[in-house]
Amino acid sequence: MADLSVAPLNKIKAEIHVPGDKSISHRAVMIGSLANGRSIVRGFLASADCLATIACLKKLGAEIDLAGTKVEIKGSGLRGIKQTRELLDVGNSGTSIRLLSGILAGQPFLSKITGDESIQNRPMMRIVAPLREMGANIIGHSSKGNVYAPLEIHGGGLKPIAYELPVASAQVKSAVLFAGLYADGETTVIERNQARDHTERMLLHFNAAVKLQGLRTKVRGNKDFEGAEVDVPGDISSAAFFIIAALLVPNSELLIKNVGVNPTRTGIVDVLHRMGAKLEVINEQLLAEEPRADILVKTSKLKAIRIDGQIIPRIIDEIPAIAVAATQAEGRTEIVGARELRVKESDRIAAIAATLNRMGADVKELEDGLVIQGPTPLNAAEMDSYGDHRIAMSAAVAALIAEGETRIANTDCIETSFPGFNQLLNGLR
Ligand code: S3P
């Protein structure tokens, strides 16, 4: 298991690129595999999570070639997916297991899908319930009960449903929409609070039979679509760590090029503006239905704010990094309504509080959030990643402004979303 040592930095002056968006990369190869004919994906995130998606799709008969960050897919249509006797293993990737389960629910054969220990403890009822309602037969083979991975899915013969999401989750929404591609009629997903909409946009880009009507998305089943070209923008969730670093490290000016700025993902920009950050989003353009832009950040004096309500799904993956910023903001930052953080790759509420407190911050756990009193100086410490990439990278960013050298153990998990994180961080020196 790799360790990471991080010493403080006294300034950042750089122009960087971050790797491709994880959510968009998963969807590009999944939808490309269900299309007819050739698709090309550029800027693909070749991280452990997205490679797990490719490996599962290949076992299901998809023809996929990856060279660097370019993927070529020869799709054989919605009915081109073939049965495999092999176990489908998603590793640590929640997006892979939940989205692929939606596709498997549409297949008239039996599949088995699972992942690592973290995946086997994450809630699957949220996808199992609507997929069962559509007619799929799903059984979980866990000692924890029949809605935890490993999942056995016998799909096919699906009927369309109108499903109101009980949690704001793009993974659940996407699982239902993917199953809807195989249902006999029109499937509708209704959201109360919008989660990231990359599946909808990618289906539109591939000219699939999808309709977007505000908080309602409709998909018509059994309608084939053709392959397409996709340019994946940089991942704003990865950029988040460098944005926070540049805000906190003195005398900094950082330009991050070509970052995805889909409005369902840019809550971090809104939050940081409210906190007083000097942050500009420039040169915006739209490609493959996904907006992207450059982000310019300068060292800023931050003030505490309250973060709650509709914005939570738009910052859900960035809360660990935002919490680091809050330790340096003047006043009491409150983050509430974020209970979902407890069921991510780790219990992120507990992991953030323990990590930052160990470095001298003043962080209190709420059942559904965090209260952070700032500013507090941070000191170096011996840390652990909790097996969670976003906790490891947040600790590394905090270490940039801590007194002394921080060691973070068990950082292999960073590979799940951000290969090259360490090199990019060291390149700032
Ligand atoms: C993702 C959705 C979010 C997010 C995850 C990626 C996706 O999860 O936290 O990192 O690509 O659909 P939920 O749908 O569980 O909120």
C-alpha cells in the first residue's frame, strides 16, 4: 500500500489540466457499447473505476479498445450485450455497479455483479427497488441481506414505470434510465432535487429516444441509436482539490484548463464565490452536450457560510475539499442535509471530521453534515485515507498549508479517480 508524504507549499503559479470526468467517462463507454457502430471517446479517464466499467462491458461482449485516453468502441446495438458466466467485478466503483445493473436488468439472462468490501457494504436497495418494479429479478447474496452486493440479476421483459427518486442520486436515476432503454414503452424518472444529468445529456448526444423536461426525464425503450464521438472534459471533482489548494496557499494563481462545468456539478463555484473566493470561470464552450471552461483561482481570504438544501447534490463529491477550505474561513461553516456522505466510498462525515481534527482543525460531526469553526492553523500529522480517494486527496491539500510534513497511509485508492494526482501536486513545487 502506497503512502504519500506532503510538505507545505509557499506559493502556486501554474497552468494545469486535470484528467477526464469520471461520471462522463463511465457513461460514454456504456452508451457507446449499446449504440450501433463505431464510437470514439477522447479524454477518457483511464482510472481504476472507469477501467472496471470497461472490463465488465468487455466480459459482456463489447468490443472496446483503449489507447492512453482514447477509446474506440464497436457497438452492436441494444441487443448486442451477451451473457457471461464470469463474475462482473467493479472494484470500488459505485457508479459502475449501479449503472451496469440498470443495463443488466434489460438483458434476458442471468448475470452476477459485485465489487470490493466497500461496495459490498453500500446500499443497493435504491436501485434494486425500481429495477424489480420494472420486472427484473434481483437477489443480493450478502450476509447483510438480499439487497447488498454480490447481486444476481435476471433481467428482460421489462415494463416501463414512472419513478420518483426517493434520494437525489444520479446513479439511481441512470440505472432506471438504462433499464428504460429495454422497457416496452416510455419510462419516466422524476426528481425532487436535481442530481448530475450526464446520462441524459449523453443519451441526447447519441440521439437516443430521450426527452428532458426539467425535473422529469423520459426514455422510450427498444429504440436503437448510432455511435458518436465524445470529448470528455476535465473532472471538476478532481479540479476541486487544486482549486482549494490555490485559494489557501499564499501568493497563488492557478489556471485549470478544460474543466467540465455542467450546472449540475458547479455547486463548488457557487459555494466558493459566497465564501469570497477569487475564482473565475472563463472561455466556456459546449461539446458533446457538456459545457467546459477554464477556471482561474487566486489566493483568497475566505468567510464562513451555511451550506444546505438544493445545492447539496451539486457539491456532494466536493464536500471533503470544501471542508478543508472551511478550516481557514473566518467564522462557523455549517454543512447540513448531506447524509448521503455517510454511504460513499467511506463514511465521509466521520472521515473528514477525524482527518481535519487530527491536523488541529475544529470540526464537529452532525448526523447529516459538519460544523467547522475557522480559521485554525493546521499541523502535519500521520493520517490514513480510510480507503477513500477523496479523503486522501483532501488530506494532501490540507497538508499544503500545515506546519511540517504530513504522511498519508493507504493512498492507492487515489487511482480510482485521479491517476497522476501525486505527480501533478509535486509539479507545483
Ligand atoms: C455519480 C453520482 C454520485 C457521486 C458519484 C458519481 C455518478 O453518486 O457521488 O461519485 O457518476 O452518477 P450518487 O448518485 O450516489 O449520489
